[in-house]
Amino acid sequence: MAIKTVKEYIESLKDGRDVWFEGEKVKDVTTHRILRTACELGAMDYALAQDPNYQQLLVEHDEKGEPYHFCFKPMETVADLLRKREIVQLTARTCFGMVGGSKFTGIDGLNAITAMSRRMDRELGTSYTQRVEALRNDLKKNDAGLAVAVTDVKGDRSLRPAHQKQHKDYYVRIVDENKDGIVVRGAKVHISWATTVHEFIVIPTRAMQEDEKEFAVAFAVPANAKGLKFIMAQPEEEDEENDFDHPLGAHIYTDEALMVFDDVFIPKERVFLQGEWKYAGHFAYTFANYHRVSADAYKYTENEILVGAAALMAEYNGLEKVPHVQEKLAWLGWYAETTEALGRVACMDANQDKETGLVIPNAVFSNCAKYFFASNYHQALKHLIDIAGGIVATVPSARDFLSPEIGKYVDKYLSAKDGIPAEHRIRAIKLVRDLSSYFNQALTLHAEGSLAAQEMSIRTTSPWSRYKAAAKRVAHIDDGSIDPVYSKLPQFPSWTWRKK
């Protein structure tokens, strides 16, 4: 086993994967004018692991003393969850707030199939755990980039997978199987890091019913598997070398893809769910629970940038002492630090599953953190843009500022507070413009699950019996029900002293 160098990682992506960008087949993702940006994000995972300053955090050793990336380790303690959270934040801070690295989503997929394989083996007598551990060893040995594919394209949302009208392939499904493996067909969407990883873990997106066994499937597949195609999302900005006008956009493209399975063969040893329909929804739920903790971690680093941009613009505009601006900055600080606190407590109050030996993040807190961040994001943008001013929409370009003829006018008239160079103010304005992009707004609401998904999780995992017990205690309702917290409390009020 060994930790790949950046050069080895980049070379390993030249494996013949079938990638399409704006109607053209990509010959080499590492040299493509846009996709190379995604490769740079993926490479940071390897650059940090090779950096002596961070090796203690990122690198783990097996029983033989061989090094491997810590994220391939099963999450067995609260300390493991907090360490993984620290890795996510380190990588995101390095990559301008985006979750760089080539393992971010895939690790949570690996955690999900680890937990589910142990549960299914215990309840069904299957041997999926052995397959998952074999996959884990391969990933460690090759220091592989790993992504997860969850969201099916779904077709008509009012219809279940088995009842779609146009065709049955809106959800990835098994179309053939034999003693050697299965053949799958369908498509997944919103697949982050699609061209910059080596392996994918594919799991169901929802619970299935008995007549939907063919859709109850989970497996691992290499990026260059025959019949696997990636149709890339259109980038928001294509001026990838202009980091003056696009301080974020010039460096950020997370290679989101429509991932098409055109009758892809999956060997038996890479299959982790094959028709056991009752467990399909649990795969999706377990992944989401782990992944929202990861999301909570990097969302805080996004907040650091957003709040920092607001503070800079208040200073550069000479408004940092204006009461209504101070109120907005206070709100933004509350927003950032509450997101961080909720995300950390989801790890610190994790549940130890004695049957699997794994720790499971606190689902209520992790979903509350993600919901809190996403539901307040547009208010945060409102405050940011209000502080920055209308210049965010009308700021001239880098070419204007650098022009020998008219640059002096941009420099003269777009300066503001004495002592702050116009260039600094313009660069801060450009950052606000990038932070306000439609990509960031859509990503915040829908990445790691929509607001509706978090509402559903909060509704199903909150301790409703305890809430009711609290209300019954105060209302003096004794219906014989027992609550482990409230039923043990001493009587209140106590009237003993009055009787004396």
C-alpha cells in the first residue's frame, strides 16, 4: 500500500473512461480546458496527504504498518468522526470553500455499505461484509479516488420506480443476472467528481416495494467500465484562467455528471445488494446520515468565506461602524457559528451501534445543521449583497481595470475608503459576485439532500415520545406511558414543606 503522489494520481485518470462534454467526447480529462480544473480539485486530496504538515491527520497505518488514507477506515469511534470532519474542513479551506479531494462523497458511500452489509449478514445470513472488506482493501491498496452515485433521474416523480410510463430505466436496475454477476441499466444524476475518481459506489436513492426488487441494487464499479458513460454538466463560467473576474469560478468545477449505465456488467464480488428490497431505503438513509455530517463540515468553511467577504466589503466601503451593517455582520456570525456547532455535536453525540461496531452520527443534529445552513443561505446572501452594494451587478471587468487607456478611471472611481487600494475592493466585489452565483444557490439547497429530505429525516428521527412526555408532565397527564428521562424525575411541585 502507498499514498499516491499528485503526478501518479493525474496519470491514473488516463484510463479510457467514456466522458462527454458539450457534445464532444473527451480524450483526456487531465488536459481538457475545463475538466482539468476538476482534476486539480481532486489532486488536493493527494497533495495534502503527501504534505508533512498534514500526514498525521490524513494518513493511517494498518496492522502491518502500511500507510493508507484515513478516510478508508471504518468509523468506529466519535474520534473517527471528528477526525474525518477535520479532514473535510482542511480540504475545503484549501480549495476555496469547495470540498476538494477525490474521496469526499465516496467515503460516506463506503461507510453506508459497511454498516448495511454487517446488518444484512446478521439478519439474512448473506456474505456481503466479506465483499465490502475486499473492496476496502482494494481501495486502500490503490489509494483510489472514490465517489458515490445515489440520485436516480426518477422520471415522473408522481410514479414509483416500477410504474413509470415511458420506460423502466429512470431508476438503475438489474436487467440480467447469472452466477458471475449482474447487468445493470439506468442513469444517476448530480454525480460529483464523476471524472476525477477511480471507483464508484452505487446505492438506491429510495425505499423499494416488493414488486421493485430489480431496483434494489448496490454495487461498486470502476470509472472505465464498459458501457458506463458520463455526460458532464455545463459549467457556469468557462473563463477558467481569469481569477480576477472569477476568483471562485476560475478554480471550481466539480465535474457533475449524468452517469449512464448502458448495460454494465458488475462482477458478483462487487455487488452489495441484489434484490433484498426491504433494505434499499436503509442504504440511502445510512449514506445520507453520514454524508450530511460531511456537508455540515464544509458548509462552515463556505460560511467563513461568505462572512469574511461581508466583513471586507463593510470595511472597504467605510461602513463597518454603521449600526445596520453591524447588525447584519452579527447575524452572519451567528449563522456561521451555529452551523459549525450543530455539525460538531452531530459527531460528538453519535450513536454506538454495538451490533456492527460502527458509530452512527446523530441524525437529528446532522439534519438540523444542514437544514439550518440551507434554509438561511439566501438571507445570508441578502445581507452580503446589501453590504457590498449594487456594484456587485455592474462592476467592470479585469480587462477594463488592466487597460492602459481606461484602467486609471476604474482605479480612481472604484476606490472608496482611504488606504484601501481600488484593486482590493474590486477583487472583493468579484468574490461577492461569485458567491451569489446560481450554482452556489442551487448547490446549497439540493446538495446532500433537499430541504424536504432533511425535514423528513428530522420528522422521523426526532424524539417525539420524549417531547410528549415533557408536555404530559407539565399538563399532569398520567396515561401510564413510561419515558426513560421524564418518568424518573422527582415529583414537582413538592408540597411537603407546606404540610410542615
